[in-house]
Amino acid sequence: MVILEVENLASGYGEVQILWGVSLQLQPGQLTTLVGSNGAGKTTLLRTVMRLIRPWEGRVLFDGRDVTNLPPHAKAEMGLVLIPEGRQLFTEMTVEENLEMGAIPSRARIHFQRNLEWVYELFPRLKERRTQKAGTLSGGEQQMLAIARGLMADPVVLMLDEPSLGLAPLLVINLFDVIRRLKEEGLTMLLVEQNVHLALAISDYAYVLSEGRIEIEGEAATVRQMDQVRQAYLGL
């Protein structure tokens, strides 16, 4: 069964069309990666799925239900959660207050304590910093907090937009270890990631987006070996 399905999605900004009939599917418990060059439309796709941008055409189906035009908060309430590019934390709030803000959906509130213990186990540094203002954290710690806040929403499907952007290499490795662990725990994820090599290495399935259209799709291990992908995205 498909948990999230995007059908022929088109959208853009003003009169400029960015997405041209994009379709993709997420299988439950799998990690799916969406790769593509800068400007290909990856962030636009995630924002359109959440309806932060109005879709022009097409549908978004979540657990078999048409949610195309539901507002973002309603989608979050159902368990469709986006961790946006750029972290977008509440910088004057503490770490724990940011985590509390992530648990606003009613489905998350009933599991607040369980999820809080879970994210502190995933990110021990955040537990050490729980009374510290988010704006005073390092870049790596802020990215940990952005992901932890998304997990506090008790997601059914978690979409991550460029989580490793701007991180030092060691922090990138640590981040991918966490993503791998979330996959092992059965969380369904859609990952948009600039580090194509690492993303394809841990993913089950992959889509390559080019100029607003899906150009390639397949098992991640297969996509990783394609000459076109190796030359364009892996530098091989």
C-alpha cells in the first residue's frame, strides 16, 4: 500500500511554472530520496505537497485520502510533517520549548513524554542544552533541534528538506546515522538532500528531478549505478 502519492503535480510562483506534472509514491517504512540540481524544483515540490504553495494541477493522496487542498496544519494533524530547509526555529525559545511547539498536533500531545524521551535519546546534546535558547546553539545543534521538533509531531510521513546543508562533514555523518536509525525504526521518509552519495547509499528508492519533471526513478542502488547519475550528481 502507498502511504503518500503525488499525482501529476504542477505549481510555481506567480506566473512562473516550476513543477510540470510530477508524480511519485512513498511506500510505508521506506526511505525515498529526491535528488536534482539546484533549481530543479525539489523544495517547491515539498512546499506544494504541504500546500505552503497552492498546487495548480494534480493531487496529493495521503493514506488513500485526497489532501491536496487541506491547509498545512491539517496535514500535520494527520501525520504529514515537513522539516523545512533553513531550520526555522523559534530562536528566543529554549530547546525544550521548541520541542513543545513541535508537539502541537493532538495526535502528538498524547505521546509527548514518550516522544520527548525518544528525541533526547536520538540527540543527547539537545538534552544537555534543553534550557538553552535555540538561537545560541551551534549550526549542527540547531539542525538537530529542527529534526527533533519534527519528530515531536509524531509523524506518519516525515519530509526532510536539505538537512545536511551547511554542516561540517562529521556532523553530516552523525545526521545520516540518525536518518538510518529512523528508517530502521520503520518511519516513512522523503529526503531531499544535496549529499547525493550518502542519500542514495541509505535509501530504498530514488527519484531524480530535472527542470520540474521526474527524469529517473528506481531502486536507490540501481539509480546510484546509472552513468547519468554518477556523472551529474556523484562526480564520477
